[in-house]
Amino acid sequence: MIRFESVTKRYDADGPVAVDNLSLVAPSGQITVFVGPSGCGKTTSLRMINRMIEPSSGTIWIDDVDTAKGSSSELRRGIGYVIQHAGLFPHRTILDNVATVPFLLGRDKREARKGAMELLERVGLDPAFATRYPAQLSGGQQQRVGVARALAADPPVMLMDEPFSAVDPIVREQLQNEFLRLQQDLGKTIVFVTHDIDEAIKLGDQVAVLRVGGRLAQMASPAELLARPADPFVAAFVGRDRGYRALGFTTAGTLDLDKGAAARLGTDLTAVRGSTADGWLLVVDDDDLPQGWINTLELTDEQLKGQITPDLLNLGGTLAHEGGSLREVLDAALSSPSGWGVVVDADGRLAGTITAEKVLTKIRQERSAAAAAGAGP
Amino acid sequence: MSQVWSYFQNHQSQIGQETWTTVWLAALPLLIGTLIALPVGWWASRTRWLYLPLITTAGILYTIPSIVLFVSMPGLIGTKILAPENVAIALTVYTFALMVRVSADAFGSVSGDAMSAAAAMGFTTRQRLFSVQLPIAVPVLGAGIRVAAVSNVSLVSVASTIGVAQLGSLFIEGNQNSDLHPIVLALILFVLLALVFDGLVLLGIRLLTPWQRAVTAR
Amino acid sequence: MTTRILADGTGLPSLSHVPTWLNDPTNWKGSNGIPTLVQQQLTYTAIAVVVALLIALPLGLAIGHTGRGSAAVGGVANAARAVPVLGLLLLLVVWLSPKIHTTSAIPGLVQRGGFPYFVPLIIVLILLAIPPILTNAYAGVQNVDPEVRDAARGMGMTGGEVVRKVELPCALPLIMSGVRSATLQVIATATIAAYVPLLGGLGSLIYSGDQSITDPRYGYPVMVSAGILVAALAVLVDLLLGGVQRLIVSPGLSGRRSRRTPTRGPVTALVGDATAGP
């Protein structure tokens, strides 16, 4: 684990304080996120862990070893370091970039390269990239290489400074999901810096919210942060829709699903019209995978003479999974054109539908159950 | 040092003449070479097939030592061996070779965004050149002209080895008489001239780029 | 004030003798033959560039890495361009050569009695070669992406390792550009240096041709032939160094996209090549 003990950083004797008397613990095997507005000292704090910046006062301990003792280079060789634009060495191949720290540690070159190849696959890169150069890769690909490089010497600790900020939202989400998956396998102690509260909530096991001037405002789990922000600053920083977002942390459990029949693609419309009161009908394919909704009351007489075809379908509405969060289920219900949220099982097959009212009932039940048990939220 | 000064005083008119020769031998090629290089470089920046051959040729020309150019001139254009025109023309070629590359790169480097915006607003090619490219390219061009100016001044002296009369002749004089004073004097004068040329070009750039002044004045 | 006065001030010098002279095999043999002169010139050049590299490269890398002393670098380049090399050379010749008394010779390099002139020459050549290499090494290191340097430090490289393993290889394109620039300048100056007696190199042909300029076969045509040879030498050496550059610079640095000038933009053109000549 990483422990900050009254760590302060000021740049001039009378100047502004970048980090003010910071004390916190980043638990082993977990992702601790430092988040806050610009000037809150999150990056400075991170960089003090591997002595890229030296603290003005206070101590940082990694597994009860004072980081200030000994050589900074040696300290860093045992810590994975990932930065915003990866900082890959342009003059080395991707493979040699990944193998940098093993080379530095004097490991056998062939072994190091073999390990690097495995890491490339682990971070989701085509092995063909190994002999290419950074200039030939896209931003997202470079970031993956950056992560692989940080993992190469299998360090117990990893420091990540806004690693996913420089890529577009789609790539960012992919990288975040893969990163979570990786961490599940590896269980490293990670300190992650971001300015994006949603990223902090999504990735962090613990979130430390810092305020301008380098002071810790709150350190808590994401659910706790959303449910009980410590003060107006944290509340404002965490942002709106807190209640809704907090639902993301509760699994739906058993749902009271309506298992009414759904129509198959290709069925004659004359057979099914009138089967529902409001005209809305869920359409599935032959494998029971939901395809969309149709409303028989809105079709023309011409269309009603034919069959259910894809072009007639309304594709609105998200899908919720049976083991998913309450947020997912509620969103499915709210976004559905018919008012019925579609829930699927692990294989994507239709499990049933549910209305928003039923989800809210469920939430209320959960609340009373939790209150009775004496635990939040 | 006082001996250097007295040398100067004793040969004032001659040195004055030679200084004047040096000045026009450096300045004229600078002006002509640059004036020709600017449009050619601009043209090369927008014509794909022209860029590489032009830059390569310019590179080769610049690689050739100046003494070779000085010496070849009589054979190429029929001037006399001692004629200062050889130096002027050779240095024009040199200035052109240097500036055409700077010019092509300077015009080529004006960001695509600025050019597209200008085109979308209805600027003609000529207007884009004068209103957008030229002002932005001026600092880079200016830096190139400064280099060319200073280089030309010192290159003129090379011609003294083949007898062309200019300030560099003082070097030859000093060598022949084993006298340090004319050499030191000429070195000082050359450096002074280079500084003056550099300063004049710098002044010109400042005058042409008022927005830079505004930025640095903040 | 002495001015060289040549008897033949009129008429076109004949160029038709140039190919004749170049093709005459006697000119390719012996201690004054073309190969010997080329070898001398190249040796002067190699010594000067290597010594300059040994001085300027570590210096430039150190200044670029630490960021200290950068003001000096800018000044050096500009100052170097403003000083006429001929003047510097003759200054040192007049000042130093009377003080050098050895009459030893280095075969193929320095003739008997040539040492007093060789020393000033080498000093000037080395001084000339230092600025392009120094400024380019500095610029090369400065141009390394700060994120790359941060990553290198963050992974646990010591300062020396960062310079050796990251900054130097990344600065190589600019450094090579500086070496090429320096080499061209040295070749050009070595050519002029042959004006000084007992110094070898192709330039001696130019000046001996100048001595007998009235001779239609051994005067001007020799000067022009020598000029062609020097030009060819300069271009060939530059091409060779370009090849070396292609070999030792990592392919990851050369810019695989179709940017027009991968390693040279206006700034590097000025820093790298504008110091070429005279």
C-alpha cells in the first residue's frame, strides 16, 4: 500500500502551496483515484510517489518503506508509470519500448522481448505491431503500449497520470473497460489521476477528491461519494444526477419481469394485431434476441397486410442485463418507446420486460431493506 | 590595438573603397537572390512536382564551395578573372539556393487551417498570398535573410585569394608582410559589417511584423 | 596595398582545355596528383570533424539535457557565421607559424616544413566545425518530446542513461545534419587554405592555376578543373554522409508520413545547413 504522511509541496518559500499536508492511504491491490479541478495538486501528489517531484515535507511510504531513502532511479524501476500521451520512445520499436524496464534491469534480452510480446497481446494489440514504430500507431494504440510498458517488469505499484484523457470517448471507454478487466487479473496497487469525475467513479475502488490548494476534501468509495458528499465543494464537483448515477452501484437482483409473448420476425401482422391493448409489440428473431418494437396501431392498412420486417421496427430503448445494475434497468424502461424496458439474459436472449414503476418499487424495497439492516446507501 | 588604429588611419581612403565594395558585393546578391527566391519558393510550396527537384538542386548549389563558384564565373559568363562581378553573381546564386529552401518551407508551413479559412471567406490566391501567407511567413523568411546576409559578408573575403579587391585584401596584405594589424583590422570591420547587416534585417522584420511586437510587449 | 595584377585581363579564358587536363593521366599520379590532393583534403577534413565531434557533441548534449548554458549556444552560431575564415586562418598563420620551429613531416599529410602552417589550419578547421555540431546537438536534444523525457526518467533511467539511450538517438537526425554542415564548411575552407604555402588539398591546384593564369592550358583550365573536382568531392562526401545518416538513424524517427521534408523544416535548414560554405 501507499501511505502519504503529512506530505506538503510548495515551490517557493512563500509561494503558493501545491499540496497541503496530505495524508491518505492507497490500499494494496486496489485502484485509488486522485480527482479534482486544475490546481488541486493531484498530479503533483502522484509524481511525489515516484520522486519525480520531491516533497517539501512529509513522508511517502510504499509498503512501509520510506520512498525518500535510496536512489530515485531504483525506486522508479519498481513502479509502473503511465502518462497522458504515453511518451513512447520514437526511436525504438514497440517491442523494445515495452521491454525498456526489463532491459534497464539487466534481464536477458530475448526473455525480455518474449515477455513483451505476451504483454502486447494482453493489452489487446495485434502482435504485428511489435516491429513497428510509435509514429505509426494511433493515440489509443500508443496508450495501450504505454500500459504494457508499465507492466513489463511486473511492478507491484502503478502510477497513471490521466492515461485515457487524450483519446476520443469511444476509445476511452474501451480502454477503461479493458483496464478494469486487466486489474481483475493482476490486482496491482494503482494510483490513478484524472480530472473526470465519471472516470473516477467508474474506475476507482477509492476516490480521493482534492481541492485547489492541494487539500484532501474527501476520500471514500464511489458509492459513498455519490450518496454522502462531505461538503458543498465535493457535492458540486461530483455533479448532478448523483442519485441516478448511484443506482449504478446496486445490482437489480431478482426482478419482477413480465414474460408476455413477443412476436417473431416474419410473422404475419394480421395474426398479431390487436394482441396488446396499446398496440406495442416486442419483436425478436429466431434465437429470441430482441430486435426492436412495433406499434400495430401506428401502421398503415397497407403495411398491416404484410409481415413483420426489420424496416418497420423502432429501435429505441437500451437493453438491461439480468445481473446488471438498477440504473441499467431503469434506463431501459425510461428509454423504451413502449414504456417497457427490455431485459435479456447472459446470452442476450429475451428474459422479459419491466415498467419504470416496477423498478422504482424495487428501489424503494431495497432502500427499506438496507435501512432495516442498518447499512447505506 | 593602437597600431591597428593607426594602420586604419594611414590607409583610410583605400579601406573606405574596399569597405564599399564589400558592402555592395554582399548586399546586392542578398537583395536579388532573395527577390528571385521568394516567388520561386512560393511556387514550389504549392506545386508538388517542383518541390523536390528544386530543393535538391538548391542543396547541391549550396554545397559547392564559394571559391569554386567565384572561379567558374569567367568561364560561364565571360567576365574577367579579377572582376568583382564574379563574386556578386556567385553570391546571388548562393543566396538564391539558401532562400529558395527557406521560402518554400516558410510558405508551405502556413497552417492549412488559416489558408482554408481564407479561401472560404473568398480570398483569391493572390490575396491569400499577400494577406495570409506572407505576413505569417515573414519571421521565418527574416531569419533566413539574416543568415544569408551575415554569410555573404564573410564569404566576400574568400575572393581575396584570387585577387578581387575588397576588405579581404587586407588579409592577404597582412599575410604577405607578416603584419597582424591589417588582418585584425579587417576582422573587426567584417564583424562590424555583419552586425550592421544583421541589425538592418532584424529592423526590417520588426517593422513588417507589428503583431509580434504586440505579443512580446505584453 | 598590393593588388594582384595579371597580364591577361582580356579575352575569354578557354574552357576547352578543361576536359583535356582532367583526362591527362599524369595529373592523376605523384605527390601532386589528384588522388594525393584529395586524400590530403579528406584527411584534414576528417581530423577536424572528428575532433570537433569529440568536443561539441558531449557539450551540446549536456547543455541540451540540463538546459544550462543555452544562451551561449545561440551566440556561438551567429558569431561563427560572421567571422571570415580566411581572416582567421591568416591571422593564426601570421601569428603562430613563426613560433613553430619543427621541420618534421607527416607523410601524406604535412610536407617537410609544412607544420607551421598545418597547425593554424587544423585549429581553424576545428573551430569552424564546432558551431554546427554544437548548435545541432543542442537543438536535437531540446526537440525531444518532453513527455518522452518524462517517461524515461519515470521508468527509472538515471540522467546519463536518459542522455545515452533516449536523447542522443532521438537527436541523431539533427546531429547528423550538423556533421554534414560542418564537413562541407571544412572542405570548403580547406580548399581556400591551400592558398597558404605547403598546405595540400585540391585548392592548391586552383591557386597554382591562378599563378599561371596566362597559360591557356595550365592556367584557367586548371582552376576550373580543380573547381569541378572540389565541387564533386563536396557533393560526394555529402551524399556519403547522407547514406550514413540513413543507416544510423532509427527508422522510427524519419517520419513515414508524406510530410515534404521529414528531417528538415525551415528552422533546421537554417541551423543545419545555412552554416555551410564558404
